[in-house]
Amino acid sequence: MTLVLTNDDGIGAPGIRALWQTARSLQQSAVIIAPFEQHSGCGHQVTTTTPISIERWAEYEWAVKGTPVDCTRLALSHLCPNVKWVISGINAGGNLGVDAYISGTVAAAREAAFHRIPAIAISHYRHGKRPIDWQLATRLSQKVLHLLFQRPVTPGTYWNVNLPHVEANTPDPEIIFCKPCTQPLPATYQLDGEFFVYAGEYGKRQRDPGGDVDICFSGQISVTQISV
């Protein structure tokens, strides 16, 4: 199996390094094809009117001066045509419910699903300013990927996974398959002179009972299957 690993936090982000360790722990061959710079929140943006440059950082590692979706497209069309899965993440911050429409992390997986390639987006909800334990995130991601790799693949769908922010010394959270929350993100702004500054609090968003926001905020791993 060949995995393409990408993200929207940039090729130097700790999350994609944790994802690389996850692939190695599962004894899967993998390549990293990720944005040169951060593109958090870029959604399904693509580059079609300007050239895209690529830098090869290592034998199995390319930095793309483009968006996460550009990375998926170039991976499938030129850099890794024998790809079996596209795994995007591990994003430093949740991508729950309607976040999927904003997230570059999720968009990279969605683009793969457009091409009928199995794909998974993995994000880590961040509670306040607490740092993420990337070793724990690696171990939890390993459990999730091991489970999802064994499930039947439905063409035109992809998985959106969100890890909760739990302490390292607590029992491993349960993996729960659920539906994506349909509630809106907080849309609060503060007026600063002539400018509006976004002041929404992610952790205070509304939740559908039993939806992915509710599951992840309650300390469990949410897994949703999304159709393109």
C-alpha cells in the first residue's frame, strides 16, 4: 500500500511528521506531498492561472508551492500515480461539522474522493492554549487508520476523523462513528475602529446531539463518512 500524506499546516508542521510516524508504525509505504507554506482555512482552493513550483526535500518528500488540493492533484496525476490512499493531517485544530467546508485539510481528502481514491482527513481538536501531545496523537491515529483500512471502501466518500484533546495518562478515547454536526460556527465580531474582528469562540459552538462536535468535545474520537 502506498499512502500520500498531505496537510494544510505546511510540510514543516509537527502534525504531518506525526502522520509519517503513524504510517511507519503500520508498516505502510508513504510519501509526503504537502504545501510549502501554511494554508489553514483555504477550503477547496486550487491554483489554475499561475505555475506551481515543487521542491524535492527528500527521496519521498515534496514541498508544493500551492494549496492542499494542488498537492492531491499533483500527487495523483504526476508524483505518485500508484497511490492507494490519501491521508491529510494531522491538523492542529478541530475540523468538525461545517468546518469541512472551510478546512484545507479536509479539502485535500475530498479532492482524492472526487477521483475515487480512498481518503482520510485527521484533525486534533485543541482545547484552549494547551499544547498537543503529538506522541499521543500518533498512537490514536494508528488505531483509527488500522480500523478504517479494514473497512469496505465506498467510492465517492471519504472519512473525516477528529481526535479529542485528552491527557496522556487517561484511558484511550473510544472511536465513535457518527454524523457531521450541521450547526453553524460562531459568527461573532468586535468592532475595532473601522474594522470588524472575528471574535467567535470555537469551543462554545452549538452541537447536534450525537454529532461529531458533540462526540469530540465529550472526549471521544469522532469518525464521519462524508459523500462528495
